[in-house]
Amino acid sequence: MLRRHARAACTAAAAAGLLVAGLHGGQAAGAADAPVKSAAVALGAAAAPAELVSALQRDLGLTRTQAVTRLGNEAEAGATAARLRDRLQGAFAGAWLDGAESGTLTVATTRASDAAAIRATGARARVVTRGLAELDRAKAALDRVAGAATPVRYVDVRTNTLVVEEVRAGAGAAAVAKAGLPAGSVRIERTAQAPKPLYDLRGGDAYYMNGSGRCSVGFPITRGTTQGFATAGHCGRAGTSTSGFNQVAQGSFQASVFPGNDMAWVATNTNWTATPYVKGSGGANVQVTGSVLQAVGASVCRSGSTTGWHCGTIQQHNTSVTYPEGTISGVTRTTVCAEPGDSGGSYISGSQAQGVTSGGSGNCSSGGTTFFQPLNPILQNYGLTLKTTTDPGPGPGPGDPEPGGTWKAGTVYKAGDNVSYGGSNYRCLQGHQAQTGWEPPIVPALWQRL
């Protein structure tokens, strides 16, 4: 956790790259009155703001052309990986991106017979011994016995391996044995620094808790007619009062979970208005258009009130971290740096909201590893609606069913969820909060017609 105590344009054509040509197989037919949207267009990668592109150039060592192409490739590759995960089912063993432009998507499977279908999409195929579901079950067993000496556990899909980090020699092996896992089935890595919470209405702006500690706004939201923001649970408990970056009275925490997860939301008073932006480089606004979680290897940027705007890549999803205060699960591990006071702040990939800063190790001088709590579970758990630039305005939250279907704007869907729309059935491919303009027939990056 990174909490701090208070002290004195792109075009759609530019997104074309190695992956794009082969990533549209299996798309559903579009609605008669609306064109089908490519992943790059639907997720906003085709219109990335200059501030985001500049940050990727700085932190990932890219040229402007490479940064623009990378964002388009990541959007398209995420859609392809989701379709293949849906097709491979239990044989799916993970997917990841490589290359300066994220031009190579690799999808792993436990069945050699799947390789041709994977390659047909433009992706590389890798045949491995263990499926992702099997590795996740082993990780769950390890989570149940892990403690402060083994603070981080995750599945490394690139090597088809379960990994545990230890802060003292022998701790990892002891945890593996206690979990009943075969010796040698888990990679043990030594770490010099255990993660810690990053304590210190635009994403990344500062706010203060009870007039003392400082954290960062995650993403502005609405709940019915109430406005506010999502943030990290370790920043405050229900009832904790907040003041804004300017020390003006702001609101209070309505709900908070930590440990277990690291999620909370703050309702603000009528002086504060939720905006669909994250604070970017130099204070510029970076637009938020949705909340589609991106793939391993994808670029991601973080905004926080201590260190500002920094970028890196997604390393692993569904990571478990043990802080001194307890264990949190389901967070995402990244190469982005952060420091005390950045906690709760925004992680964004292109224009897609990813999550809120939880904790990490290292700093922004020498580099580090950080973890974010994914945003979609926060929206779902508390019935919140993400503020986006496509939002028609404050509303009552998740709407009534569309005529002839169960799909609802404002609902958070996870991969595998089924809906009906316009007389057809669809299965969700990538977790997201539904919004007008992302109806199943016109966004095949998110929905598979059945």
C-alpha cells in the first residue's frame, strides 16, 4: 500500500501492425443499423491522447509511431486472446504480448491439436503441460498457507509456472511443502523487498483522509445521482472523511475492503463533479472510455499524487500479495513504479481503466514493482458506474433490460457471462462495464455470438 502522511492523434490506420490483419476471425454479424467496431476503435486505441503516447515513449523507450502502433495492437490482441480462451476452454494456458510494438501474441494450450487454430488468428501457439485453471488451483493452495515470508504468489504464463517470492531462504520451499504441492513444481524467487501499501475528481489527484494521510483518486464514478470515486481500501474505512487536493471538504468513504481485496469508494458532496479523466503528464486530461482489462505484456500507465504519470507493462494477473496487514488476492502485477501517496490512484491502458494502486516495492528513482486492484470488481461490488467520455450523463446506474434482451448498459460483465440482445445470444469475451455504443452485435472484441 502506498499511503503518505500529510506534509508541507492518432488514427485508426496508425494502429495497424503485425497482429491486426489476422485478429477479426469469428466476429459476430453487426446490427443492421450500426457498423461493427474494431477493437482498436471500440476501446479508444485509435484516438490515444498525445500525453499518453509521450509517456509510453519516455518510459518504454519507444518512438511515437511505435507507441501508437502498440496501443492498436494491444487492443486487437486482447480481443483475439479472449476469443481463443473461449474456444480452448480448459486447455487454455494463458496469453501474452511481446515486442516493442506488442506485435507478437502468443497463446498457450495443453493440446497440440489446437496449434493450427491459434496460428490461423495470426498468433503464435505454444503447447505446454499445465492449463491455467490447474495452475490457479495450485496457487490457491499456496495462498492458503503463505505468510509474510512468502509475500507474492502468481502464475507466470510465459513459463507455465507457479512462482512464489521469498524474503528469507527456505521460506518458499516450506510453503510449497505445507501446501502439499510437489517439490520442484513451483519456482522460488528471492526478493530483497517485501511489498508494502502505498499510502501517502480526476484520477490521480490527491485527497486527504481525516485531514492527515494522503492517497490518490482512482476513477470518478456515479451511483445513481451520487458522484464520487473508486480508490484503494487500505486508504480508509467506511465513515472516514475526505478532503480534496485543495484541502476543501470533499466527502466520505461509503464502503471499504482490506485485506482480502483492496477496494473502496468515496461519495463526494455537491461541490465536486465526477469527470471522465485521469491526470496525465503535466496535468493534462487523459480520457477514460471504458474498463476492458488488458493482456499480459500490454502497456499500462499510472497516475498518482506523489510521482505523477509513469508507464510500464502488465506482468501477471490474479496475483496474491501478503502485506504486513494481511493478504489480498486477485491483483495485477506491473513494472510501473510508485511511491507513498500514490495509493488508490489510476492505472489506465490506452483509454481503458484498469484498476487502482494497491502497493509495491522500489521507487521511481531506481524502479520497482507495483500491484493494482482491478477496477471492474469494485464497480460490480458497489453498484458503481464508471464515468467515461461516452457517458450521456448522470443516470440511475445499471439500466433496464434492452427490448428483447437481457444485456444492460451499466452492468459489469466478466468473461463467460451470457446475455441476449435483439433476438440473439452472446457470451462475454473480455470483462468490462457495458455502456451505450458497446452493444453485443457491434463490438465483437467483447462479445461472441452463439
